[in-house]
Amino acid sequence: MKVLNAEDVRRHLPILDAIEIVEKTMIRVSQGKANLPLRTVMDIDGTNRLGVMPGALSDPTIYGVKVLSLFPGNPARGLSSHIGTVLLFDPETGRPSVSMDADAITAIRTAAATAVATRALARPDARVLALIGTGEQAESHVEALTLVRDVSEIRIAGRTPERAAEFARRMADHHPGIAFTAAPDAERAVAGADIVCTVTSSASVVLHGDWIGPGTHVNAVGASIPSMQEIDAALVMKSQLFVDYRPSAFAQAREIISALESGTMTKDHVQAEIGEVLAGAVPGRSGPDGITLYRSLGIAAQDLACADHVWNTVQ
């Protein structure tokens, strides 16, 4: 079995390729061409977790599993909080074919999925991006989102103003044509922004619906298990809500689960899976003043399709 490291993945999976791969994959998912058991997360010691995401795609057949250690203290050690492997199997024999770095796959495919949704749902004239979060996902989102919209200004909100300022300085060196600003807090970062992305590992709300004005597109990306929640129910209810995969959204998005349990919303409030919009089966944004929300949980189909592209390129 071949083993590919993070450098191999990044070399063979440029973000532009990943955006097109993820778009085609999401259409396949919404057409029923995927078997995607819900992510399982096992507690290790009260702080750290192990996540397992199996899946299969048809037409052509791709199947495998992503296994991730979720260690929130790792960034303080200079390591990613998500460390693990994506394992692909030979669809003809069932033998393991390749194992590759899951951290790199996850960072690239998640940002690519956000870019796909933003390209489909954000206003064409969107120019101002607000990012809540300063980790690896924030960095990959800057790269991806600037490929699908002509972003001229990016505002950063972090856990502390100092982190936001350091991230803004670093990104400005890589993207000299964009004005980066470290905001003192999330509310001021998103005020008047055209596109907002939450890319945190927060267990409590970092983005409130009453901060978001008409015409905004929001990507809620960071909270992937029910114990985490980045956005409040007010934002869910005032938005046109789109998801990556309904079963995941109804079972693992805390704000959606709570709204359903309380009767605040029904499942019909989800306007569509993003794959349905991409296929032209369901309309996206209703007009320039609408608020669109893409609730991303992340699904194994994205990991597997991107990993398969890497594997086919390497061979």
C-alpha cells in the first residue's frame, strides 16, 4: 500500500482542481450516488476525540474511510488539531490502495466546498469577506474564496485581537492586492460584509443573526459535531438555508437540531442541498437582498473524491 504525505497531497491537489472536484461530487451526492454513514466520534480522554467517516461513491466506484484524531490543544504545539489518514480501497479487489495525509485533504476540500457554495449563492458583486477564525481553515479559505469572487477586503476576527492581527499580517504578505484588517471582535468584522465565514472550533456561538444584514452570504463551516455551535438559531431562521447533506445537518448541526426540537423550524426550512442547486434542480439565492446560509458539516464523499484525484495523479 502506498503512503502519501501532506506535501504529496498539496502538490497534486491544487485548490482550483479541488473546487471543480467537490462541485461534481456534491451533485453526485444529491443524485443519490453516495453511501454516507454519519460521522462517528469517540471520546478518548474527555478532551480529545477520534472521528471516523466512511463512505462510497458510485459512477465510478470509490470507497474508503477518513480517520481523524481531533486534538484541540495541538495548535499550541505547532501541530494541526485534525491529524489522521484517508484510506482508499481498490473497488475491484477490496485491497487497501493508498493512505494519505488527512489534514491536508481536509483543509483543501473544506475550503473548496465553501468556495463552491459561495460561487453558487453569494451575490456576484460580493467584495468584502469577513472570517471568524485564524487557524489552518481560515488560511485555506482565503485562498479558495478569492478564486470565486473578486474580493478586495478581508476582515479577520480571532480569539484575541493579537491573533487576528498576526493572521492579517501574514495573509497580506501572500495576497498583496487585498486589504486585510484585524477586527476587534466578530460583530465589527461582519458589519456590512458581503460574505461571512465561521471557521472555528468553538463550542459556543460566535456569530449572531442580528449582526447579519440583507444581501449577505454566510458559510458556517467549523462546527462538525453536536457539541459545537458557531451560529445561533436567529441566523438560521432569517436565512435561506442550504446544507451539504441533509442527514448530517439534521443529526449533527446543533443549531438545526435545537430549532427542530423546539419547533422553531421544520425540516422544510432547508431549501436544498447544495448539490441540488448546482445541478439546477432547485434555485439558489432569491435576490440581491436575501440572506443565504450554507451550513457545512463536511462529508466523506468530498474527502474520497479529492483523495482519488490525488491517487490517480500520482500513479
